[in-house]
Amino acid sequence: MRLVVVGGDAAGMSAASQARKRMGPGELEIVAFERGHFTSYSACGIPYWIGGVVRDRDALIVRGPQEFRESGIDVRTRHEVVAIDLGRREVTARDLDGGGEIREGFDHLVYAAGAVPMTPDWARGNGEGVFGVQTLGDGAAVQAWLDRDPRPRRAVVVGGGYIGVEMAEAMVRRGLEVTLLERAPQPMSTVDPDMGERVGAAIRGLGIDVRVKTQVQGLETANGRVSAVVTQDDTVPADIVVLGLGVRPNTALAAESGIPLGVTGGLRTDLRMRVVGPRGHIEGIWAAGDCVQTVHLLSGRPVHIALGTHANKQGRVAGINIGGGYATFPGVIGTAVTKVCDLEVARTGLTESEAAEAGFEYVTASVESTSRAGYYPGASPMVIKLIAERRTGVLLGAQIVGREEAAKRIDALAIAIWNRMPVEEMTALDLSYAPPFSPVWDPVLIAARRATDAVHAAG
């Protein structure tokens, strides 16, 4: 039996590794195609490598191609799959270095092509110095540009989401003047406006010029290099432009091959990560990672959330099932965390707008507290916001904005949401306490008490 994997990063190689663990080379032949040079690397670590926090690029690589080959997985880097023939059960791959094409048959196919950065028309073909940041190769291109003479002095980051704010931090760490352009009223639109305002104020405090409600209209170039970003109100000088406008599922090849897409543009799968068409799952066709859509466990709606945590889990599930085991991926609740210098931002569950769109009646509660006992050196402030269903008090969402040691508290709140806990029940949680780690009433417990009062007041 032969398994072909399209995409050699987290999801694809997790699937290949799990299938290999359960079936030896004599039972299952595995061929994995990757268009880049690298396999199984941390794309989430790229901003920290560019910013100098992580010194060595190779530190981001979990397992290289040769390690996989030694385990019995035929990894072919610099090979791009350009066609999938479902009828003949074969793929066509192009050798990007040597030229020519090869065909490989399959019994099982894992489509794990990831996502691609959103690139508006104005960013295409307008001189050098404009970058999306999705792959390790993209990160290497940014590094090369920053080290190239004349050295860039002014960076413009377009988009204030996770990648945008992380790359803004990276540019600050590299000593550049940084302008962050965001078309929404606030950066970090994945949190509610009141929390986003705190994020924006903190980012400005780092010396970053944050401009909201700003629409980019084009670029200016000089001598073949980007020189400025043109908005509806101004022209912003730039020696490097980083796009942080989000990503979309990399599913064009799948669609061309007749594999149906979901409403988000990602591939639809069942709980076992089998691709689903109009008549049920497609035999032998699996998908995992940033190219798939999944279900939000609170709203019940299809969502596309591109995170390495999901990709690894989904790939593992697919590989277990291909290898003869049984595993499922139930869905997501939207947990995410990021930082800009010493500012930490985290969220899980639904925001207010998402809760309203899903039809929930809800109450909110926000508290200000500290990461440690107030008298203990190094205590830093944080704000926690909870969203609870009005009738039952079940926790629907949580957001945290704070300094060091604040954001990882989101995990306790994510567990509460996952298990449908009412906020009143959360007030009795047996959380750890010692002055170096928490006030005697942890901020999570204080927020749960405040949310409980809001539920009772709402009747």
C-alpha cells in the first residue's frame, strides 16, 4: 500500500510519522512531497528568529528531511505537486531544481498543503522588499533583505493581527523605525474593541507608529526597491514592507483536482480527517492542517483557524487512522496567544460579536489584577475579560491583556470552556497559589466571581 503526502510541514509529516509508526515499510510505502527546502519546522517561531530572539534558523527545525528518510519515509524536497488525478489515483510532481515531472500512484493521499498569505493586488510586482511570512523560506528572504546593503531603516507592517504585531516586534528588535497600518478601528481584531484599545495603547508605548482605520492603496518604488506605502491619507516611507493580512487555505490544487471545498475555502473533513464530498467521505483522501476547515465547538459553525497546534493534532489523527488505528479531531474553540515585546495577548472561545452572531445572550465581566502577589517584586498588571451565557452562566469566551506571566492563564479558561463550565462553578477551582506566582485570589477566580455576579444580576 502507498501513502502520498502533499506538504512536508507539521500536518503532513505528523500524518506520515504516525502511519509509519503503525505500519512498517513492508506494509506501507510513504512518499512525501515538499516544495520548499525544509520539513517539520516551527513557522510560529519565524518572527522571533528574524527579531534575534532565536539565534539559529535550524533551531526552528524539529526534524529534517534526512531524519524522515532514515525512518522509512521518502521525503522529496523542492518537489511541487501540480496535479492530482483521483480517477487514476496518482499525483504529478514537478522537480523545482532539476526540472521535469514525475508521477506517483497512491492508495491514500494526505493533502496538507497549508495556507498562503493574503496578498492584495497592490503588493504584486511593485519592486523588491515586500514580504509575506508563512514559510521558513519566507523568513530567510526577510533576513536576507534586512542584511542587504543599503540596510533598511524604516519598516511598514500592513495588518495588525498575530503575524503583524509579531513582525512589528521583530522589526523593533532589529532597530528599525516601525509603522503598523491596520484598516480596522484597532489592532488585534480577534479580541473585543475594549481589549483591542489596550493592545493598541501598549504597542504605541513601544515606539511603534500605529495607524488604524487606514486603507493601503499602493506602493511607491525607487531603483527597483519599495520606497513608500500609499494610504488614503498619507504616504509612509518604507525600506521594507511586511504583509500581515492573514492567510487563506492553500486549496487551489485540490479544487482543480475535483476535491470539494467548504464554505471557508478549506477542505471539509469528518472527525477522522477524511475529506468529505457531497456524498460523504472520499475513500483514501485525507486532509489536515491550515488547508482544512473545522468546526467551532461553541458556535457549531465552520471556521478556518490556521495554527500549528491544530495542524499537528489533525495530522496525527489522519496518520493513526491510515495506519489502522482510530482517532478523531473534535473541533476548536479558538484559543490563541501572542506577544509584542513584553505585552501579552490571549483569547479563547467567542468574542462578544461572535457570541451575538451565534445567537447567544450573554453577560461580560472585566477585572484588573496582577500576575503575582502585589507586594512581591515583579508583579505585573493584567486585564481579564470573561463572556458568559446569560441564562446558564456557562463560560463562552475569555480574553487577557497583560505583561509577563499573564497570557498563559488563558489555558485554564480554555479548559473551562471546553468542559462547558459555568462561571459560578469556576469560582471554586483549586488553583495553585504562592506569592511569586499569583495573588491569593488568582485573576481567573476574581474574573469568575465578577462574571457570576453579572449572571445573577441579569436574572
